[in-house]
Amino acid sequence: MAKTLRANAPAARRSWPLRLITGIGAALLAFALLTLSLSPAVETAPPPEAADVTAAHMAFQRVRGLSGTGKSQPFLLSWAEARGGSLLLGRALNVHRVVVAQDAKTATLRASVPVGPLWANVAVSIRNTQDRFPDTSISVGWLHLPPFLVRPLAKGARLVLNLRGAHLAPLDDMVRGITINPVGVQTTLNLPRNTKLFRQLNDVQSDPVASTLVAASYCALARAQTVSPATDLAVQVQRAFAQPVAGASPADANRAAFVALAMFTVSPNVGNLAGDAVQRTEKCRAAPQSLTLMARTDLPKHLILSAALTSLFGENVSQEMGTWKEISDSGPQGSGFSFVDLSADRSGTHHAKRAAAPETAADERRRLSTITEAQLLPLHALAFAEGMTEAEFRARYTSTESAEYDKMVAIIDRVLAEQK
């Protein structure tokens, strides 16, 4: 009998990893059955219109105005702003099935997210709540998290961000009460400064841009401009990429250079998206420069900001934001949808992609250090249509998700590729 027990012991030791793997597999299968579905619950949302982009932008500006005041202030998010914001956020995250629903006591954001051949149908609901963080429930498929579970999860997320220096107020002070009415969602907010919050969100990314490299590049640009002023964008790009990489990889140095160029050309506040780059550049700060590309002062901002956003957040976010800007411009108060501006946006994105890819970063850095105006944006890109109203754009292209629009974008990309 003793021999039998000794013989069974190794078999038992060999079988426990199999049991563990089987248990984990069973748990994952159960989780998938609870959270995933065979079909989406939300229809594909229409492309954002000029009114959607404008409404979302207005809401963002008001939130930014409330940030960092140190006191609670009333805030109303209209249903138009909520829907516009959800459409834009969905496009940025590549989630095209998203909708905001409302009734007398509840506001719900619903989305269907593809997971391979299956779908995660997600719903986040907030309810009328007095004088405290709103009662929030989250559903993913059949899995439902009621408010008493969501609240500790939200507290945990706040704790993690505060440990990283975000300085978020307690939940019940940060968002105090929710009133849902026919106009929108009324609440009281006490938000931190944008700088800190942007910094924490950017740090969560897998590959953030180093603020030390951004500061070094920006200060070098400022010194060179003091010694030899230049208004040609190509000259500033040459200067940024002719600098030594200071021990960093070419890809890291390139991404930092584009952020520094955006601080130099558009606004120093772009540095808020790269840690403490704004603080690190205080001693060498220069006013944003009015640069030209093809004798226009708007195109440098389009190109460089798109390159910086690609360096910070990737191609999808950068291109979506460029498209939203043009959609907004096609509205009644805008300058019109411009494929010239979009060409500059896409040029910046393409340069930033090559500059960030390890296999092309060194070659792209050398190319950018001697780049010409025509290589940044070919002259015949100025022949593309611009100044289109929303009605004119829809008559010709239907939407930014139509085959006709895709063909036009493909033409732009082909023109840009020919300038390598």
C-alpha cells in the first residue's frame, strides 16, 4: 500500500498544473459567456456632423474653464453636447456603434464593441442623485455591476491617479449630485487643473514621450530662433531634427521633436500632454511663432499639431481630430471644409509615423533634418477643394465615411507619397 501511495504522489503533482489550466480556462469561458454576444445591440452611429463637433467642443471648453478653480461650480451638459461628444469619442476609439439614451431619471451611454467575431454590448447608466457622486451602474452583456460595486471601483481608480500625482478631490466633492432633465444633465463639478490630469492620463500610455527630450528640443529651437529668426516651417523642422539625439533612440527623439515643434508653433500648452514639459521650458519660453508653409500661416499648425498628436496618441486619434476640425469648419460659422488643410494634417501624420517606427526612425530623422517645403507639402496639394459648406460637402461626398470620401483621401495620400 505504501508503494501505491508513493506511486500516486508524482502523478498527483503532475496533474495539478493541468487542473489549474483547466480551471482558468473554465473561468475565462464563463466570463466570455457572461459578457460577449453573437450580435451588436447598438446600430452604427451616423458620422459626426458640424453641429456635433461644435457642441462637443463647446462642452470641452466649458469643462476646461471650470478646471483648477478650487471650488465647486454648476455645470450643464446638454443632450446635443452629450451626443456630439459620444460620437467623437467613439470615432477616436474606433467604436462606431455608440448612442446616448435618456429618460426622466436616467442617462445611459450604450456601445457595442467588436471582440473578434463576437460583441461586447456595454451600457453605463447614471441616475438622479442628490449631493454626492452619482449612482452609476455598468453592464457588459449579462454581467451587471450595480452602484454599490461601481462606487468602490471608482474610488480605487481615483486612488491610483492620486498616487501618480493627479490630486483629484474625493468623489462626492468632485461630482456632487446629478439632475437629469429635458435639457441635459445638471451637476456640480470641482475638477483639478488640466495639466495634472492630462499628465496622469498620458503616463498611463505604454510609451509616453519623454518631457526631458521635449524640453531640450524646444529650448534649442528657441535659442536658434533668437540667433537667426526664420518664418519658414521647413527651416524649423530642419533645426529640430538636426539636433543630437542626446543618448535617446531616434524614435524617442523624433517623437519629442514633433511635440516640441507643436509647442513652438501652436501653443506651449501642447507640452501638457508630455508630462512636465511646460514647466521644464519656462526659462527658455518663446511666444508661439507665426510660421508659413506654401505662403500660408494655417498649414504649419495643421501639419505640426497632427504630427505631435500622432507622436503622443497614435495615427487614429490624430486623423480623427483633423477630420473633426474640417467638419466643424464646414458649419455656418466656419471657413469651410478644406482638403488642403486635411492634406497638411495627413502629411504630419505620415511623417510622424515614419519617425516613430524603429525600422525607419533614423532614416526619417536624417530626411527631416534637410527637408524642403515641397517635401512637407507638395505644391499641387493647394489645388484640392476647400471652403466647402456642409451642404456642398454632403452633395459631393455624402459623409466622411463614404466611398467617395475614401477615394479623395487615397488621392491625397498618393500625392503625399510621391514627395518622399
